Amino acid sequence: MSTLTVRIDEGMERELNQLAARRGMSRSDVVRDILRRRLAVERFWELRRKLVPYAEAAGYFTDEDIFRDFS
């Protein structure tokens, strides 16, 4: 495991401390969890950007188009 130093303002630090206390977690655990979730969202959007042209070429333009054929 490596260490990353991040500078945050006082307001963000206060929110982080409150969130960590509410969850019963360390600040590091909270930050790792938030970062893990954000990275997953970024991977999702990157994959979506790559796949949309193929979906559109196959006639899928909306969620309803997909649900119609795959539900």
C-alpha cells in the first residue's frame, strides 16, 4: 500500500471528520471508499463512451430500447 498526501480546506476536513465519525471508520478508510467509488464511476462512463457508438449502430438510442429487447 502506498501513501498519498492530499490538501483539503477546513470545511472539507470538518465534513470528512463528521462522516468518519458517523460511519465509525477512520478518515483514511472513508477517503479510500469514496475514491474507490469515484474510480468505478469513471470506469463506467469511459466504457459507456466507448460502447455508445456500437449501441446506436444497432438501433439502441434510449434505455427503453434496451429494456424492450433485454427485459
